[in-house]
Amino acid sequence: MQNPKVRLAAKKNREVDENNLVNYSAWMPDVVLYEDQGYQEGLEKLAFHPNPAFAPKTYEETTLHAMSGVVLIDLDEKRIARFSGPSRSR
């Protein structure tokens, strides 16, 4: 990371990632539906699945719209503690 060009590229990548996260967070409530499933191990448990009323317009929206699974949220820390989707058998 001594190279200024490498540092600048890394900074730009972080900025792009942060902007994407803000954008995804803004439209995620429209893309998937959440179902409160109570608490698990002291964490808020939410199941999520595609919102049938949502029509994806971008590749990112299409990808996220196809997701389903469970998210565990640490309400005290205000962060996602665990995220899982259905496992696939091969």
C-alpha cells in the first residue's frame, strides 16, 4: 500500500462499495418481503423471500430478488449477526 496509485484505487473501490450498499439498502424493502420469526440466541430472526409484486429492472435487483433465507440481527449492536440462505443439494 506504499504505492499512491494502489491506495487511490483501493479508496475508489471502497467508495463504490459504500455507494452500492446505500443504494441496495434503499430498495431492499421493495425487493424482498420479511417475516418476523421472533428471537434466536438473543438475536432478532427474520425470514425473507422474493416480493412477487416487485419487477426487477437491473441485474443487481434480479439477483437480490431471487434470494430467500434467514437473517439474524443484533439489535444492540445494530448489525447483521448472521445471514443464511437455503442449502442446495448437488
